[in-house]
Amino acid sequence: MGTWSSSLYGNDTTCDVRDTYIGLLEKQSGSLDAYNKTMETCRSFIEDESEAPLFWYALAESQWKTGRLLPEVKDKALEWIDKKGGIELWGKSKTGATGWQKTLNKLKNKLNTEQRKEKRFRLKIIPNQNPWELNDVYAFQIQGETTFKYAKTMHGKYILMQKIGEMESTKNSPDIVMIVQIYNRVFSSLPTVEDVHDTIQNYSLLPLYSSPDIKVEGYISVIKKIPSSHNPYQYGPICMSAHMEQYKLNLCYPKDDLHFICNTKGISNIQHYRKDSKWRLENGLLCKGYDWHEFAHSICGDFERWHDTKIDTVGDGTFEYPTREQQRQIQEEFM
């Protein structure tokens, strides 16, 4: 169990109990059903002498806050408070023990006051974060204002993006989100199926990387100094894919600006994003994340940075930096 403060929810156990109980209410479980399921789910806490008081504290506070405090839960929590349950977490820390005692006193006072009116929970609308099929190609029409100079010419035009995989959401939720790649080509009118195939054959992917460590001069030259006399530069594949997130439920998915074109195999960087069955760069970093709500502005920034840059490709649309020739020159210079 992790502990980071002397507040009631300054440890893993109380947070887990609270989230379990409140989560069941949010999923429309009845008061008694939520209580019984929490007891079952958190049985290991109840049976552990050091975590049992934390379980009853969190459950009692959560029930009081939602207007559902049961007498037996209140009695259990008050019984543990009188025993100063959980004080052993702080060992010889006088500050921690003092803070925990204040937390228990505050909780005791709360539980002995009239609980709140029963709170009603509405069923949460969960957005579909993964609406496309694998290899689906969509045209996205750029709409809205942007501060990027080159990108101002893109208003009303179209770009192609393709789903190449899936990954878990980065929002601490169980949602599965799409992994997409974007082609480095802009269309004045809605692309056709033939345009898609021509793009896959003759155009590169758009790099989705904007680190200040990148230096662009003609060909891509990405050089990041690291403290090593034997290897003064670090280089590898550029981030060429992104996961698409929705942070404002269904309100931000730009369905009116997205047009399905076809489903076909395209350029794939899969081998550079696989690690432990998750989509990650070889150095362990997540691929770039886009919020649909700000996607138009963000992607304009990427086109601004890369639209006139000549790119070396290695394999199926995989990009390396520096180029192989630049790598050889760097090695000769520091040998």
C-alpha cells in the first residue's frame, strides 16, 4: 500500500474503496447492491488488520457524502477511530501521526453530523473512442483559424489519415483508442479511392514530432546530445503515429469534418511501436497524443514544420534520423 499524506485519501487503500463504491453508484447500482459488491470486492482489505480501519473509514465517508450511510458502517468506522486505527502507518513520524489523528477527529465529527441528502447519479455517457475499423482511411477537412503561417492556406482543404492499431487510453480509463498515421499530402477537394492508393504509393507519412531537439536542414537531421564521449549523439525512428483521444465526450468528435474513403492496407510503422504488446516507441515513450477537440490546429502545426522537408525512408514508411550518410559522418568525426 502506498501512502503519500495524512489526509483520509492520502493512501492507496482508501482511494480504492472510495472509487469502487462510487463507481458502482455511477453504474446505477442500488445503494444496498453497491454496498454488498464493495464488501465483496474489497474483502482482502477487511481481512487485513492494518487495512481494515482504512476500509471502514473510506466506506463510511463515501456513504455519508452520498447520503447512504448505513448504521453498521458508521459503527465500524467510529470503533476504529476510537482505537486510532491506521496510526501505525506513520511509525515514528510524529508529524504524520499528528496529521492522521486530526484526520480521524475530523472524520468522527463528520459521521456524527446529519448526513447529506441522498445523491442521485446519472448514467455517464461514454464516448466511442474507437469508431474506425483497422486500415480505414478517412479524409479530414481542415476548418477554423490557425496561427501557423503555412497552415493558413490549408483552411477548407483535406488530409488523409488511416487507422493502424489500438491502445489503452492515457486518461486513466479502460477505453481503447485508435492509433492513426497521417499522410504528408494536402488535397483541395475530397480525395477519391484512387487518390488514396496514389498517396500510399508515392507520398510519405507526416512526422508527428516537434521536439526542440530537432534540427532541420534540407534532409532531416535530428541530433540530441547526450553525455557520452563514445556516443555523443542519440538518434532513432521519428514518431510517425498518434493516438486519438476525446476529452469532452461526444461533443468533440468532428464527425462533420471526417469522410470515409475506403479500407485498404497502407504504410505501417507497426514494428517501431511494439513493446510489451503496447504501442510504444522503441525508447519506451508513448506515440504522440492528439485531442480531437484541438486536432485541426495541432495537425496544422505538424504540416507547418514538415511540409517542405525532404525525408529519408527506411522500409515501409519508417523514417530514420540522421540519414545513413549523416550517421557515417558523425561516427567518423568522433572516432
